[in-house]
Amino acid sequence: MSLAEDMRILREAPAGLLRLAADLEKALILTAVGRPDNLRRGIAAEVAGFMLKDAGPDELAAAIRTVAGGGRVIDPQPAFAALGAQGSPLTSREADVLRLTARGATPREVAQ
């Protein structure tokens, strides 16, 4: 899938795709579009992971294993972009969750 196709899918049907992802027990979004608003939509849909397509094979394999094991993973690049976005609509708790997840915190640590 090309970047243009990836962006078209996110632009035309993000709500439907994220509803589908939210219905799955463990969903990992793999995208070429790491914009903060796409990450926020994924978090709102409670997906277990959000990774960029250009992540290395080892990173992707680790993300899949983490999600399959019940954990959550967010690619640091869009996570930090979302945190630094001016006028971010994230609540302070959502920003904390992003920071902790980007640093590799476990779900239990994030929940505290």
C-alpha cells in the first residue's frame, strides 16, 4: 500500500476503521501517517498499538509480541509529535500515558 493510499484510507474512513480495530481484542495500527491526530484517534479507539510502517523489522516484531502478550505499544515518533503539538487536545492524563508508554512503561505502571 502506498503512502497516498494509506492517507486516503485514514481520511475517508478513519471512524469505521477504528471501530473495527476497537472491536478486535488486540489491534495494532501500522501506518505511514504518524500525525498526532491519527494517533489520538487510535488512542480514543483503545487500540493496543500504533506503529509507523518504516519501523525496523525488529521493532515491528517486538510491537506485535507486546500486543499479542496483552501490552500496549506506541511508536515514539508520533507519540512525541503528539506531545509537542501546539494546542494538543490531549488531557494531561493522556499526555502522561503517552510519555510513559513511549518510555516503555508496562500497562500496570501506566495505570498507577
